[in-house]
Amino acid sequence: MPSLLDPRIQRLRRRLAAAEGVELGSRWLLFGALGLGVVALLARVTLGLGAERAALLVAPAVLMAPAAAALVARRRALSDEAAATWLDRRSGGSGAIVTALEHDDPRWAPGLAPLLATATLPPGPDRALAARRVTLAVAFTAAVLLVPVQRISGPSGSPPGLFEPALERLQEKLAALEETLTVVPEARQELDEALARLQDEARTSADPEATFEAIERLADKLERTAEEALDEALRADQQLAEAAARAEAGAPSEAALNAALDTLAKSPLGLDALMAELPPELELGALGLELGPNGATLPAGLTLDPKLAAALSKELQALLREQLEALAAAGLLDPSALAGLGRHSLLDPAALEPLTPEELALLEPCPLCKDLEPGET
């Protein structure tokens, strides 16, 4: 190839490839930003995507459009022969430039210079048009990602406030349960997390029936916990009633009182909470009671004053009833289950009057009496 022709051909090829690359790149970037921007906007509105995640939907337009345009422009670039033909046509179409390319003969060199001078190269890339396209693409993408949008709720969503009354009642029940009973930390955390999950689910629930069923299941679980505490309370109440009756009749009451304290200490009712409400004259220290890891017990050989034993038993019965009434007020217990609680004893003091002190000392708590109804034998 003559030395004059080769540089001109390469310049022509580079200029045409650059013009096509800029043209295709800016056009594809604009169309890609518009198309994917609409997709990202719809995703923000319908799916609630944030700007960061929505930007990932537009990213292919920014990353792929310039690279794809450069690749296509390179593949479409003119060959040396096509470039020589282009220059030959622009110089008058004499065929001399094509012939000079095909026949590398120095004799063609003198005539090439004037021909190449008349064959002006095409203009370069339209940078102004490309800049306008890129600016529009950037502006539209920024608007899609940065303008605040409000997510559109689906047509199957629940009406606002539908679950609020049920959730408020459930929250009140949970608060009453945790305030009244001694709930282990693991169980307390599980209940709190279950309520939090229901509150989150209620905000976006598309199935109201399933959400109400989940609320009802948690409410049933709370009520079962309260009913288990009621069973323990009924047993402790009977033991306290027996201890009070024995103390009033002058019979030994320590065994029955010990049994009641042990029941309370091991139940979710919380002996600590009950003891904290006792009047000063009935505190543990004043009575010689010891609260240990396995419950409250009387020191071996300790004999309580009958009046103090009876007062302690009745006071604990009253406090026990207050606890259970709080659970019933919160809807965790049936109020009718509390009828007679703390008001009846299984042992009639009048039946003990004929007994001598020696016979009273021989009386022991009946292990089966805890399962009897008041008045039964």
C-alpha cells in the first residue's frame, strides 16, 4: 500500500467507527434508561423497592449500552478495500485510489496526493446530540430513583384498622399475663415476638381470615397459660383454707401451710410477688419462713402461733384471688371459675371442737382432699 494512502484509510476507518459508536451508544443508553427506568419505577410503586435496589434494574443500560455500541461499531468498520472505494468516490471516481491500493507501485504515488486532497473525510461524532441524549437519560434515571413514591397497596389488602381492636385486646391480655404471673424469660420473649409478628403481618395482610386465626391462636395460648395458673391457684387455695381452718381450731397447721407455700412457689403465680404484698407483721422473717430455691418451708420443729398462721393463710388467699381476678378482668379466665375461691374451707373448725389437744396433734393433711369440692368428704 502506498505510504500516502495507508494513513488516510486508517483515519477514515477510525472516524467512521467513532461516529457510529457514539451514535449507537448514546441512542441505546437513552432507550435503555427510558425502558428500564419505567420498570424500576413500577417496581418501586408496586413492590416497595428502595432507590438502591431499583438502581440495579437500571444499571444494565448504563453498563451495557456503551460496550455493546463499541463492539458493534468495531464489527461494522470498513475494510481497507471499502475505505479506498469510499475515498475514490469522494475524489471523482476515477478508480486511481482503488488501483493504487491493489497495485503497490511507486508510480502511482505522484497522482495520489491531489486525489486524496479532494476526498475530504466525513465529520466526526455528533457530540452535541450524544450529550443531549446522555443528559436526558441521566435526568430520567435520577427522577425514577430519587423522587419519593408511595407504594400502591394491592386490591386484596385488608382495610386500614381492621385488626387493631383484636390486636389491642391481645396486647392487653399479654400485658396482664406478664404482670400477674411469673413467666420464664424464654417464654416471655416468645410471646412478645409472636405478638410483634402479628402486628407486622396485620399491616400488609392479604388474607384477613388467616390473620384473625393467628390472633385467635395466640389468644388461646395465653388463656391456656392462665388456666394452668388457675389450676395451681385452686390447689393452693384449698391448702391455705385447710391451714386456716386447722389454725383456728387449734390443730397443727404447719404441714398444710408448707404444702400451700410449696405449691405457690413452684407455680406461675409467683410466691415472691404474693409475699411482697403481705403486711409487715406477716413477712417471712417475722414468721420464721425461709424462701429457698425449691420453695418456702418452715424450719424443722417450728410451731407457728395459730392466729398468725390463720392470718397468713387468709391473707394469701385474698392476694391469690386478686391475682386471678386481674386475669379474669383481662379476659384470660372465665370469672365463674373463681366462684368460692378464698371463701370456703374443706375443713369445718366446728368438727374439731370435740377433739383433745393430743388428738388434734395427730391430725395430718389429707393428700386426696385437694381434689374435692368444698363440702365434699
